[in-house]
Amino acid sequence: MHVTPYNAILITPHAALAVDFFFGLSGFVIAAVYEERIKAGMSLKAFMWVRVVRLYPLIVLGAVIGAAGFVRLYDGGMLALLFVTGVLMIPTPYGALSEDQCMYALNAPSWSLLWELLVNLLYGAIAPLLHNRMLAVIVGVSAIALAATGLHFETLAVGPYWPEGWAGLPRVMFSFFAGVGVYRLRRAGLLDRLHAPVWAVIATLCGIMAMPRLGAWNGVYEVAAAILLFPLLVAAGANATVTRTVPLCRTLGASASTRPAIATSRPVTSDARGLNRQNAMTKARASCQFTRSCPYRRDAQRDPRSGVTGRRIDPGDVMPMRVDRGAWGICHRHTI
């Protein structure tokens, strides 16, 4: 699902929507696991400590792999700065070749982890007071903001880059709290009739992301998928039963934590090529001398040693599945 300037085969044009889906799945799982604990007296500090302990080892691993991939592009001082800010989850404009630079030059998917940590902090703080009416207001207002964002950009594939970094807020606010809402509706027994086979849930999700781009209607399609379809898929997955696939799900849950995939997917798949990216930028510079429309023209006019993470081709930075033991039917293992 990752599409870059170096392997630009557009298999899933709407792959960025996976971020919204997994924000929603995260909200469902975290509410299922922690909501009653928080209401019973679990402190915000204890809740966030659990979240940080789960996330940070892999954030560090992603930064290490990213630094190794870009070691030939940045000088020592810049590489150290980008590594430290990446580990501390501090967005930085340094290392940019253009205004399209990722907020995290060494590991682009960190933008979604930042928003997840922030929404976790918000949820942990307000969960004891988060009655259903307040939750409905949050979901409704954030749905309007998400729709406005999608229609403005004509896509929801926004958030990793500086000019559009604010777009991560409506994406995470709606999807996460919609997931919390799905959990509460299911707990109240209002979603008991919403059933679907596991294969149908997975196939539907893949089909949504594989749909061709729809031109002027692209933003409408992606907004509708995020607001209407994904909460239904989360609910259907929660009610799905696992029979023959239990061994597979247990194996996937035990051997492949989702966080290594998300925290290291970009460094491994993209930054491994970064070892030779200086050569790629040299070729781009040469080609841009002949083509004004070349997407690398502006980037290639600068010294590649100042760093590059690529143009905005794969802003989705697809997030892999996060599930809880028994809370979501595909895999019965809590891997957040």
C-alpha cells in the first residue's frame, strides 16, 4: 500500500484511509480495555505510562532505522537533530528540501503516532466525565470538521506534511471517538444484529482502499468512507466470530505486533533506498533541467545532502491492524 516516487504503482489509491480506519479501531480497543479502569480510578499518569511503554520502543526503533537509511544524506549534526526530535516526537522543519517536507524526516508515519498519543492523552483526561451526550457532540463536530477537510483537499490523504499537518486533528478526533462510540453502542447491545463474516469485513476494507480515484468526487468518497463505512466495519468486526482462523490470528497476534509494522514500515521500505537516494536525486536534477513539470524540479535544485524524504505521493502511511483480545473479531490479541 505504500506508494513512493521509486515504485509508483498505484495499487490502492485510497490507502491513506487505513489511517482513519485504525484510528477508529484504536478508539474501540482502548475504550474496551481502559474505559472501566479509568472510571474505577486509574490515573491519567498510569494510563499514559501504559501507552508510552507500548509505543516508544518502536518509535525509537523506527528512528534508528530511519537514521541508518539517511546517514549518507545528512551531515552528523543534522542527522543527530532529526534523530533526537524524532525520538521525542517533536515535529521539525529541518532537513527539508521543499515545503512538502514531512514533519518527521526520518520516519514519516510518526505523524500519526503523535496524534494518537495526543488523543490518548485527551481521552484519558476526559473519560471519567465523557457521558454519551458529550461523546455525541464530539463525534458530530469532528465529523463536520473532517468532511470540510476532505472536501477542501479533495482527499483525506493529508497530515504528514507541514502545509497540511493540522488535518491530522479532525482525522483522529472523529475516528477515535467514533470508535469509542461504537464500543459503547455494542456494550449496550444496540449492535448485536450487525454481523458479517471476517473475510467480508477484510474484503470490504480492501475494496474501499482499492477503488480508483474519482476526480472531483474523490473527497466526497473518502469522507463518506471514513464517516459512514469505517464505524460499521469496526462494529461488524467486533461481532465477527473466529473459528477456523483462530490459529492464524493467534500466530499473527503473537509474532507480529502492529507497532513494529507502523513504526518501521517507512524506514524499512523507503529509507533503505535512502542509502542510494543521493544518486536518485542527482538523476532527478539532471532530468529536471529538461522538464519544467518534473515533480523533483524544485527539490533537485538544492543540495541533496540537506535531506529529502520524497514528494507527496504516499501521504497515507498506512497503519496496520490493531486489535484487542476478544474486542475485535479478526485477531483476539491486544497489540496496541
